[in-house]
Amino acid sequence: MSNLHCRRVTRSDVAREAGTSVAVVSYVINNGPRPVAPTTRERVLEAIKKTGYRPNGIARALASGTTRTYGLVVPNISNPFISSMAHALQQEAFAHGQVLLLGDAGDDRQRELELINNLLHRQVDGLLYTSVDRHPYIELIQASGTPCVMLDRVDAGLNVSAIRVDEQAAAFQATQHLIEHGYRDIAIICGPEEMLNTQDRLSGWRQALLQAGLEVRNEWIFPTTYTREGGYLATQQMLKGRLPRALFATSELQAFGCLRALSEQNISVPGQLALVCFNGTVESEYNVPSLTAVRQPVTMMAKAAIEMLKNGNGSCCVQEFAFDLQVGESCGCSPERNKLKR
């Protein structure tokens, strides 16, 4: 192997191969600022191909003031809803010529902080962000001057752009759907009570019960983590008392854990316990029984988030999206009506 291919190829190597100056090579690569004769341009392009030269992205970023990268920080990429949102964001970023760098906090707040610092040091053009506990490090990001879009609701006083659905209204509708089936004893498996989205979902559940003249039973509120294990353990706790007739799980993962715990006790869904959940994905459709679930329009939300980063003028922008209650079998609706379309 020649020495040329044992080290990083430089513009000087390209210039030597093409019989031109380094400046001319730069003009060809950067498409300016000075014009290059067509025949010379062809020689340079052929030399680039022959030498295998690749422009230094970091150097070009320093020169242009943009790295053509966005950072994405999420609590846990193993969550199907979060991974579906990450996929949609990656697709949209790529369509705009950007690379998306993923930071998975693994439900660890300290790791989340380290990921943000790392991405800021890489001078990403913008950050897309969901905090582990919904108490984000906004001051750190704003101090860096990096544009940021939150992917859920945050305290309005933080003055940060965000995309979101009305989670309180979504929880209300999901609970109301159970009420419309005639269920009166309705419990909830929710997230940690200090989290803003937990408070929204709890509030929607309460409002639906109160509007229907039903009792809000505190012993049927089961706070836990937004995980399969959390749903499993919360359901085991629920089974120690009187069984409700219906249940609202505030995440798809909690619903999956719940179904496992119910199955172990031979409790049928929806026969003995009807179930709806929040943040459903395609996984809900293929579950048995298929889950009735609130769905967020992740593709539309991803488009809006990338557009905010790309065209933001520094002002705060909050965009709210309509949600959809996708009816499955777990609530007691007819299976025939909800067969998967093939």
C-alpha cells in the first residue's frame, strides 16, 4: 500500500495529483468563492476520486458556522413511543440535510446532564430534548445560545419552544371511553407524581370521573415508573385490594406490564378488567388483546420540531397537536371492528 493511503489524504495531495494549487482544490470543494475552469474542475474531481480524499467536516463546520447536526436527548430509547419519535425525527432531519446524534439518558438525570454538555461541546446546530423527570436543564442550553425544542410539556416559565399534545384532555378522553362502556370502578396506573405529565394525566382521569358523577378513589391511584416492570408491580399491588372494573394505564409500557400480571392471575382483559393506555404505538395494534390507546401524531410532530430548529428566530414557540384514541379490543370494543388492515 502506498504512503498516500496509509495516512489521511489532504488537499495538498489532491492538488499535487491534479497539477493545481491547494486554493483551486478548495474552490472546487466549496463551489467558490472564485470560479474554476471546467477542465480544471474535472481534473480536481478526478484527483479527489483517485486519492479518496474526504473533506474535513469539523474544519468545514468551523468555517461555515454550522455542523449540520442536531442533538436528541431522550430518557430511554427502549421505550417504543420514544423510539418511534426518534425514528421520525431522524427521518425528518435527514430530509433537511442534517445528521441526528442520539443521547440516551437511560432514565438517569446525571447522565442526561453529561449528554447535554457533550452535545453542546460538539456545537450541534440545535437540541431536541425530553427530560428524564420533566425538569430539564434549560438554563444550561440557553446559556450556550443553542436552539432547543422540547418534545413534551414543560413549565411555561422556562420560555422554551416545545411540541406537545394536551395530555390532560387525552387522559380525559381515554377515561371517558371506559365510562361510555358503562364501567364505574376505574383505577389508574400513573407515572411518578412529581412529574408534570403525570399530573396532567391524573387530572384528566379525575375530571372524567367527576364529570360522570363517579367517585375518585385514592386507593385506586398507583404511581410507578413508566416501564413494563412499573406496570407489572403496580398491578400486583392493585390485585391485593378490590379489583376495579376498568383501568387507565398512562403509558403503553405500563399496560404491557399490567397485562402480564393479570395473565398470571388468570384475569381476562377485557372480560374482567377493561384497559386503555396512553402513548400507544404500532405495538398496541399487534398485542393480544389489541390495546385501546391514545396515539400522538409523531410524524407531524417531528416535522414541526425540525422546522422550529431550522427556522427559529430565537423566540419561544409552542405548538400543540391533536391526539387520536385508537380503539382496540382491550376496552371491550368489538374485535371484528378492529381487525388489522392487510
